[in-house]
Amino acid sequence: MTGALITGALAAPIAGASERTPGGAAEARGVAIAAAKAAKKGIDWKDCPADWGLAKPIQCGYVTVPLDYAKPNGRKIKIAVDRIGNTGSASERQGSLVYNPGGPGGSGMRFPTRVTNKNPLWAKASKAYDFVGFDPRGVGHSAPISCVDPQEFVKAPKLDPVPDSEADKRVQRKLAKEYAQGCKERSGWMLPQMTTPNTARDIDVIRAALGDKKLNYLGVSYGTYIGGVYATLFPDHVRRLIVDSVVNPSREKIWYQANLDQDVAFEMRWNDWKAWVAKNDAAYHIGNTSAKVQKQWDTLRATAKKSPIGGVVGPAELLGFFQSAPYYDSSWTQVAQVWSAYLAGDNKPLIEAAGPDMSDTAGNISAENGNAVYTAVECADTKWPTSWAKWDRDNTRLHRDYPFLTWSNAWMNLPCATWGAKQHTPLEVGAAKGLPKTLIVQSTRDAATPYDGAVELHKRLKGSRLITEKDAGSHGVTGLVNACINDRVDAYLLKGTVDAKDVTCGPHATPVPATSGSAARAARAAKAAKATAVK
């Protein structure tokens, strides 16, 4: 279905945008122009290219958008989209459900596979909605950006993220500055426009191209910030909006403080996982107390630092693998199995899970691209501290009590201190006239997006409902096995109904320790989970 018949309704200008963001009036006009063109043109749906890994009946296409919405007749880029039609009758169809998984840097193109894989938790929603995914600007097949050669990016072992000396810090600072310069050299034309508001504008053009008068949207992790920005810029274009595992939208949090807050939350969830491993020591033989598990972790890091495991797995690679456990409950058993095998004398699963695969050209290109987009968006969205003294003071203090992620997170974001492109002022996210009821879903012990982010967005989106999963911490709650949450998500999507008050649900069940299955299979599954662990 194209939008050719409803162009006028789809391209309404955004009232009040100039008060919300600098230059907003010009961008609002640019969105209206781009949306009108997209509604008239629609999307030329075709079978997806073979190397995209999206088989029939999923279809793919492109939507053309301005690089700079203040210059709608200037340079254009193409946004890759895909879809699968609703499984119900024509009378059951309620439009498209557009999805973003987070990041920044995550691709939503696999969202339609939740239908082709016959995931029962999405059966009701897929009867009513076409499932639509897209690669945000800069990602994958949408004018992809790059900051460094992908093969260089994945080379291992990398430096231990925890510095032992001031000399170590100087090396990391040099690497961060070089990375920022690489972004400018390889993708400088794109960097000033790699912002969350521009991604929200792209979504509005996609909505028009789909032929939908209003947007139905599901955003997870960073996708929640996109959703909040969209709701602020386009309140009267929202039909359904679900945000799950919420980035704190406060200007004071985006993005420097948000990453410091994340370090605290990761430590909490890391401790949860250690307690679970200790409780299930009969299965894993790692340690029967949290303290013993932590001691094993410290020993593993020290061993890998002295002599990288398999020549490629040092402390940085270990952290990259192990942090999938605080991210996702589904990784708990996998990481524990791989670690248990290592302690029993088999290091191959750990090398496979944590080390690079230099032969995986496509995967390495994707990994480098995802990191480039993550950096570009966070650096462009806001003005970052440029004083190394502040970075050093804040992270040294935090590391004392929250050592698991702190320094790694700092080095990942440090390129923003010497960023070579424009840094913007964050949008003041908040409900505007015309915004319908929205749904916010969050677990209380989420590592990647701390719970206070959901509370803050709930305050800002008047009329929203907050569904809290208490005493749980998996990142991304919608679609997990928790009927208390899933039933309410279905009711909202299918009928637009929400509870009269906010709801607190009990936790989904913690993982059952694996008693069968090889560590090698666990390594492959954990490696896949690590690849999708986006902020």
C-alpha cells in the first residue's frame, strides 16, 4: 500500500517545533516536504537482496530523505526498510508497526523475522500489523558510515581498558583522538547530521512512504530516546508508541552522565549474575559464593592480561563477551557454560565466543559500522566535556565502587571530547498537544538503561502508562515470557487500551542452569548475543 492518496494529511507541518530545538522551523518544513514526496512515491517493494539474509515473504525497499532537513532540496540519502504483511485479514489490519532495536547503531531489519520464525509471543500483533524494520541513517544499508578499517577494528587483543598507570591513560587518550579523526576523514560529510532528531524525522518520512496517517512504533533501548524525540516533534502523528528499556531523556543526562549512570547499573546486574552462578555451582563449578565468583573473574582477567588466551583474548575481549550476561538473562547460561569449560581445561569455546573472527568480513564490517554510528550519534547529539581532568576525575571515582564497566565505557565515549564535527543541543523531550496515550515498559534492574530513565520519560509524556517488571533486569522486556507485560502490550497495540494506573508486574523466571548441551554451542549463541548487545 502506498500513501499517494493521503499526501495532504501525511505532510502536516509541525507546530511549535521552533521552540523545541534550534532551527526547528526549517527542519519542520523540510520534513513536510520530504514526507509529501514520500507519500506520493510510496516504496518500491521487492524481494530483498540475497546478501541481506531476509528471505521471502519479507520485502525490502528504500525511502529517500534529505541529509539535512533544513535543506530539503539538497543532498539526499536512502534509508533501507523492510516489511512483512499482517497475517490476519484485510479487515484486521491496523497499519504498520515500525521498530528500532537501539544502539545507536542497531539495525531493525530483522524485525519481520519475528513473524517468519513464527514467534508465538508476536502472533496477535502480527495479525493486525505489517512488521516494518529499517536501518537508521548511517547504519547497514542506509548510507553507512565508517571510522576505521573494519579488519583493524576487530583485531585483538586490545589494550586492557582498566589503566594501571598515567601512561596507560595517555595511550587510550591518543587512541580516542585518532578514532575521532578517523571518523572525520572517512565520514565527515555525514557527521553533523547523525543526530537523534534527524532519525526521528526519517521515521516520519518512512511513515508517510508506508501510507500511514499516523505512526505505530516500538523502540527498545536507544530506540526509546528516538521514540521520545519523535513524540515531541510529531505528537499528532502518533497512533501507538511503546518504549521498552528507556534511555533517560533529560538534557542533563544525554549522553555523558547517562554513561556514568550505566556503569553503576551494570555493576548491580553483574552482581545479580554472580549470585546466580554461585547458586548454581553444582552445574558450573565456578564458585559457590559471589565473592568466589568475583575472585575467579579477577584471576581470569589477570591471566588474560599476562598472556592473552589463544593469543587473542585479553581483558578487553573478556569484558566484551562477559558483559552480555548483565545485558540479557538469555545469556546467563551461555556465558556460565563457556566459563565453566575454560576452568575445566577447554579454552576453545571462550576463544570462539570472545575472540575475533578475521574471516567474517561481513560481520566485521557490521561491527565497525555499528561502533561508528554509536559514536557519531552520541557525539553529535550533545556537547561533551572537553577537559580530560573531568573525565579522569569522574571515572577514577566511579571505578572504585563500580569497576566492571567504568573504564571501558569511558574509552568508548572519549572520542566525543575531541569530536571534529558539530555537536548540537539536545531536544527537550516532553509531551505536546495531540499526543495520545503511550506505553512505557521497564525492568527495575536493567543494566544498560537504568530504571530512573523510565520514570523520567513517564513524567515527561503526560498520559503515558508505566509497566514495571520488578526484581528483573533483562534489557528489552517486551516479548519475553511474562504474560503480565505481554498481555498489556497486546491490548494496547490491538485496542489502544491501557490500565487506569501504572502497573507493577512480577519478574519473569530466572534462567534454569544448563545441564546439557555443549559449551561450543553455548559459545556460538553467546557470540551472537554479544553482537546484538547495543545500548
